[in-house]
Amino acid sequence: MTEQTRLPREILVVGSVGLDNVETPFGKVERALGGSATYFATAASFFAPVNLVGIVGTDFPQEHIDFLQQRGVNLDGLEIVEGETFFWAGRYDYDLNVAHTLETRLNVFADFNPQLPPHYRTPSLLFLANIAPELQLSVLDQVERPDLVALDTMNFWIDSQKEALIRVIQKVDVVIINEAEARDLAETPSLLKAARTILSWGPRALVVKRGEYGAALFTSGSSRVDSFFFVPAYPLEDVRDPTGAGDTFAGGFIGALAHEPVLDTNALRRAMVQGSVVASFTVEDFSINRLKEIRIEDIWARTKEFRAFTYFEPLEVARS
Amino acid sequence: MTEQTRLPREILVVGSVGLDNVETPFGKVERALGGSATYFATAASFFAPVNLVGIVGTDFPQEHIDFLQQRGVNLDGLEIVEGETFFWAGRYDYDLNVAHTLETRLNVFADFNPQLPPHYRTPSLLFLANIAPELQLSVLDQVERPDLVALDTMNFWIDSQKEALIRVIQKVDVVIINEAEARDLAETPSLLKAARTILSWGPRALVVKRGEYGAALFTSGSSRVDSFFFVPAYPLEDVRDPTGAGDTFAGGFIGALAHEPVLDTNALRRAMVQGSVVASFTVEDFSINRLKEIRIEDIWARTKEFRAFTYFEPLEVARS
């Protein structure tokens, strides 16, 4: 771009908006606000204006709509149709890394066919949350080339629609998935090999979410030094509910990029830290409850701590 | 200390010396050099002189003794007694994080009762590898207060001799264990809570080994910023055999401290990196085969790369 980039960049997210029943050893919620686009938008809204495309039923509580709008999330792209909202019920045991799905009811989400309002079609940053690859492709067809497109996906699409998924991946800049998905997608137990395979399809970056172990960034540099970056998870005494950690990581990641004049590898590294920070708040309570409580100052405070978590001063050892 | 510390510091290790059958999806070895003290000493010998206390049977191959001596490992403390050497057989599947023990024969190791030769009794750095807590205590009784004592242990001792184990932990400076052991030892699923519990018993540092996710250092600082440090595992395309990764991590860690004039938190952070580097070589081949091939220059080369893996330049965002 020759023109000056206007900051913060405008963000568009397309994905699910739902209601969740979640139970963990530390409590439970019923029909709480959930869905990939919801989590993402709530997180990203700390940083920049967000346009959301999704679908809900007429049972979707007005309070959630009010909340998102208060956060500066534009809902012109949220379709409200006769029927019930997407519903997910899940349970976590003490190993909070593993979600046990108890029930999934797609409801109106089964007929989701994202249509972008005209004023949504020139986003600077586009996040294709976890939806069918064909729908992700249809969104790409409706936008003018954004500065950066990222996508998430899940094992269901990797197993059932891999070819379409690879076609989307070829068209995006950043793939943001979890570790098991990366290995499945590339069909190798080696994460580094998986990263090379996925990057060979076209994206310039792969973000691998590793839950309590943080996240790894692989870019298409020529050496490990150029191409590998690692951020830990913020050390927390109590994790109550990991639901939404991945989507709010993505929200913090894309939100951070909204403030970057240049979307280079350094910007991606800073975005990794911001993703990890925002996800660390999400898991401290159920649904988006913790994100409702905090302010941007809380996010900056944790962000400042991150440097120290990995910082060391090299010692020059004189050796014969 | 008021006197000048002489560098590199002398290292003493007490632990097992054994022969291993190991099988992974990438190959297998039979009666290969193994044992916690052996792995540790091989790794630490890149950095400083190492004295080893252990026990083997008369079947222990002379070539292994020759190898260790060539590496500058002093074996005056290695007892050779009538009988067979400690033997372990294990298998790893594609999930290389999980070792499946097929057979353990303690053999002469069952009667191990470490006796330190007189010239071993003033080590600067002492590593108590994974042996019975009572034996670790007996070693502590035989040495003059070293500058730093670290210990490893395993679930077997946590489950069967926890009281004795805690008595040793109260007397050491650094506990180096894996993640599951830390949670078991402190009886909590929260790693941060586990760290606080273990540090409350007396040690100034806890090192938690996390396999392919690297390692975390907790020190008794007042805030997360002071007290938490994280180092990733070196990204490898192929891991052939994870056996010995933990002990060689400890060897690199203590080896790095041998060159530190002051054993402060910065020194511990650098040692974490060195541990991760050395372990990354270990897992590239079976037994100590890869460590036999490399030179100190190879270690320095990877060490230099580590800074970039976690380095990011903070962006000052002007916010209203």
C-alpha cells in the first residue's frame, strides 16, 4: 500500500453465535453467550471496531445483542431468523485441555449462508472463524482483498471436507488452529513438519494454539531463527472454564494487528503475545464473564509482564 | 562467598548407571548406555569436570567406562560389583511423551548405598538424580555445603516415600521434575499452585520439565514477573528417542551454572536455555548417540538461536 494505513484497522469476523451449557469442576453455566464469532468479537472489540456476520434464532436474548453493541460490535450482519439459536453443551474434567461434547444442536446455524452487508465488504482484517470451508470461500468472494485474512477450523472439517479446506487455506494469510488439528491436517506427528506442509500451501504464517502451553508461530522464513516464535500461556492459579480461549486468542491476535502500521513478522509476534494475554482472562471465568469485567488497562498490565516471562541476558562465556 | 569463585565449578552427580532396551517407531537399541547419572554426566561434561557416584555389575561394558572417562567424567565413585547392571526396557509409540515400561531389573542397583570418595566431598554443584530419598539424604550428609544442590525424583518416590522426599527437598536449592510429578507432589492440578507449595518447603527454584513444550522455572519472587520464566523446546523435525531428555536437560542446566560467577535468577534463566538446548540433541537419536557426535560449538550454535524464539519488540500504542 502506498497510502497511509488508517489505524485502528477495521475487523470483520464471520462465524457462529450460540448459547452454551458448560460444566467444569469449578462450576457451570446454562444458555450462556457462546460461539466462535461472539468470543472473537468480544476480545477484538477491546482494540478496534468489529463487524460481525452470523445467525441466531428468535430465542436469542436481547441482552446479548445489547452487550455486543455496547462493545462497539456492529451487528448489521447478524441475521435473526425464526427458530432456535445454535446450542452446545460440554463438560470438562480436571484435565481442562479436553472438552467432552454432550450435545450439539445446530438449529438455525444449519442454514447459515453468510451474506455481507455492502458496508462490510472492505475490511482491513478478516477472521474466518470455524465454519464450513465452502462458507469461508463464499465470504472471501464477497470481500475486496483485505490486508490480512486469518482462518480457524476444526477436526470435523479436516476429516470431512479437507479438499475445500485446503482451497481456503491457499487463499488466506494466517492459519490459526490448535496443535492436534495442525498434526491431523498435515498428517504428521511432527509439529515442525506439519508447519512446513501447511505453509507450503500458501499462508505466510501458522499459529498453533497449545492451551496451557501457550502458542507457537511458524512463518515462512528460511531458518528456525527467522521462522519460529513461541509465547507461553500466562501463569494462572485458577482456570475455571477454557471454553472460548482459542477464539479470544484469535480476537486478541487480530485486535493487536489492528494497531500495527506494518503487518510484518514483528507485528505477528506482538499479536501472539496479545492473543495469549486476552485468552488468559477468558479462562478465568465462564463464558465471556471475565472479559465483561476487565478494561483495556488490565490487558496492557498483563502484556507488560510477558516480556519478563521469556527474557534472559546472554552470558558471553570465554571458551578455549 | 568472599573469595573469587573458581570457574568452571566442579560438578558431582549421584544416580543410576544402566543398560537400556528402547524401542520407538523410529528404531530400537539393545543394552545401550542408560541411567540418570550417565545421561546427566554426559551432558554436563560439555561444560565442566564431573564426578560420578553410581554402581554397575561386572557385565558393564568397558567401552562405556572408556567413553565416560574420555569425556572427563571421573569414575572413582563408580562401584563395580559382582552381578548384573541395572536394566530397563521401554517402548514409545507415536506419542513420544509417554514411556511404556516393559521391564525393570534393578540388579546390583538394588543395593546401591552411595559412598563418596574423599576428594568428592566438596563439590560446588551437586545433582541428586532420581534415587531413593533416603539415599539422597545420605549423600547430603557426606558433602560440605555446596554452592547449589539440585534434585530430581519420580512418581514412585512421590507415592511411596513422600515424607522422606520432602525432607530432602527442604535441604536443596533447586527441584527439577516433570509436570505430572509437580502436580502429584503438591496434590493440585494447578501448576502455579504446585510451584508455590513446593517452593514453600524451602527450595529457591522449581524447574518443571514439559517435554516437547519446553520447561518452566518458578522462583520465590514476589510477583509473576520476578518468579516465572519459560523456555520452549527447540523445534525439531524428527525426534527419535526421548529417553534421557530430562536428565540431559539437568546436565545442561547444571553445566551452565558451572560457568556462572553468581548463581542468581539470571543465571538460572540462562541455565534453563542451556538445558533445553542439550536435551534437544539427546532426543535426535537413541541413548547418548547424538551427544557423542556433537561438539560444544554445536551447543553454542543452538543456544544463540534461542533468544530469537521468544524475542519481540514491544510496540507503544498511543491510546486515548
